[in-house]
Amino acid sequence: FAARRRQGLSIAKRYHLPWGLLLAAALWLGCGDDDNPMAPGSELVGWWILVSSNELTADTIASVQPWLTFEADGTLTITRTLDGAVTTDTHRWRVATGGILEETLAIDGQEVVRIWRYSLAGDSLTLVHENDAGEVRFLEVYERR
């Protein structure tokens, strides 16, 4: 009986060792560095306050206090103060190639995608939206908070 038990342990060790090594190798390889650890647009995630605009004066910016919040799940919240009340609009966002930001919003019940060119310089975000003729319609500069 003791000899059988030793033989059984020997067989178990013989089969478990290779499977254990294979499992360890799979886990080690599966936990390697990703080729692209940051999702496109992840540098935009956070809270941004408007500091200049071609549409708003400095006094209007100071009174309205507009800011953007980009969430990693693709939610874009636009917050501002109007007539003493804080208001928010929730849109969707995603980054396409070449510094293009797509903002999806509803206008009169219709889903609209607004295209912005964006650039980052440190904690400064510049957004540019052009009309159909290619002329700058909105130029906005935000600072990260």
C-alpha cells in the first residue's frame, strides 16, 4: 500500500509539474506590457476651465464660468453658470486620428456630431471648430484644473 501511494505521488508530481509550468508561463506572458497602455484621448480626461474664446469676452467667461469634464467612459459634461444657476449638458466624446475630437450631442432631437481639432500644450487645451467653408467658428482655450 505504501509503495502504491509513493507511486501515485510520483505520477501526480510528474503530470502537475509540466501543467504548473505551462500555467505560470501563460500568466507571465499574459501580463506583459501593452503596446498602447493609454487609450486614444486619455490625455483629455479630467476637468478643464475655459480661459479664452473667440465668442466670449473675458468678463462673460468670468461670469459664466464654463468648464468641460471629459470622462474616460466617453461622457463629456459642459457646465456653466447662467443667471446664477449652474447648468450642465451631457454629450459624448471620442478622439479620432490626427488630433480630431468628435463631440456627439442632440439638437432638436437629432444626434449631431461636431468635429473639433484639438491640441495640448502642457495643461492647456485648444479646441477649434470650423464651419462648412473651413472658417474658424469657435476657438476655445482651456486650462486643466
